[in-house]
Amino acid sequence: MNTLIINQSNSENLENFSEILKKDKNSIINEALELFFEEEQKKLLEKNIADENALTNLDFDEFWNDVDLDD
């Protein structure tokens, strides 16, 4: 497994919040990662939907192009 390196600020916050919340550091890190992954998943889904819509949405002229309304 790779070694995780946490910067000084995050390390201090982790220590402080561990004491304030009476939670162990591993729990805090795991909860934070779960939130991070959920948010990133939402962003990816939204981006995929936007990309898909960009491919399928036609503007007015594109939609009506080649439609003959004369009967």
C-alpha cells in the first residue's frame, strides 16, 4: 500500500477535530473520503449528462431542417 502524506494544516485539523468530536482519526478520514467520492461521483454524472445532452439536443433550426410543412 502507498503511504499517505497529509500536509501540516490538514494534520492539525485532523488532530483538533478528533479531540473535539471524540472520534478517531481513521473514522474522520474515512467519512471525509466518503463525502469526497460522493461529490465527485455527482460531478461526473452531471458532466456525463451535460455531454450527452450536448450531443442530442438540437437547436430550433436543426430540429426543423428538412421538415416539409407544405401539404
